Amino acid sequence: MRTEQTHIAFLRAVNVGGRKVEMARLREVLTGLGLGSPRTYIASGNAFFTTEGTDRAGFVEHIETGLADAFGFPIPTILRTVPELRAELTASPFAGRQPAADERFSMVFTSGPLPADAPAPRSPKGDWEVLGASGGTAYVRWQLRNGRSVNPAPMIEKAYGVQATARFFHTTEKILAAAEKA
């Protein structure tokens, strides 16, 4: 027996650098791809949909192809189910902690598992460091320098050979809450 499951799609690099993706249009495209009840959360590329299938690689390929066709540029997509995201939030070293004024906590979602024995990367300037990982998610502490932060996703992609996209920890908690709503 197959059961319907909610998936969370984290889209990389939308609504930055001229890569415009309107959320209403994104929901239309996801509907056209046959995904159930698509919804979005804020305009930074977070979408939810339901499906009965379990072929994550197939979903990613289907979604990425459909998004590229609809928007005219590639949109890397990282998928999590609601239980997976809940577990990743629970495993986080940030739960119950408040960042200092000059730091931020984020979760970097990757397209594959991170090797447990790999050294945790950090930026050469010391403005971010990976504090740990759970499955395909790295937990990153950012140190603001002159009020600015650097996105660690590109270096994590290079270090581990995966695609990645980052969300702040507090935003990820809100994304999960929105995904859990019927």
C-alpha cells in the first residue's frame, strides 16, 4: 500500500542575480508536473508538494527538468520529506540556542549524504565553519564580518562533490511548520 507523503523542495539560487522565479508561477509549474497540492513559503525557493512515490532521484530530475523548461535556467533542487527535515532539525547543534549578535546558524542541504569521516570544512577567513552533519545536511555557524556573511554552499559543494543550498536555522524551523500544515 502506498501512502501520500509531503516533500519539501529547497530550490537553489532563485530570486537572486536575475534568476526570477515568481512563487505563483512556481506553484503552477509544480502542478503541471503532476505534483499534489503544491505550496510555497517565502520567495527564496521553498516549495511543498505531496506524492505517493518514493523515487527521490526521479522526482529531482523531473522537477529540475520542468523548472528549467519553465524558467529558462537550471534550478538545482534538494528534496526532504517532512520526517527527514524534522530529524535533521532535531539533530542540529543549534536547537535551543540563540546566536550571538555577530553570528548566524544555518543548515546546508545537500543532494547526497555527507561522509561521516570527512573533515568539516571552514572558510579560509574564519567567517563560517561546519559544526556537524546529519545525513545530507551540514550545520554551519556563520561569523559576520563587517555585518556581512558568506554563503558556505559553494565550498561545501566543492568539498563533498554534491549540490547544496542553505537556509538559516530559524527559517528552516518555519519551513517545517508550514510544510506540516494541511
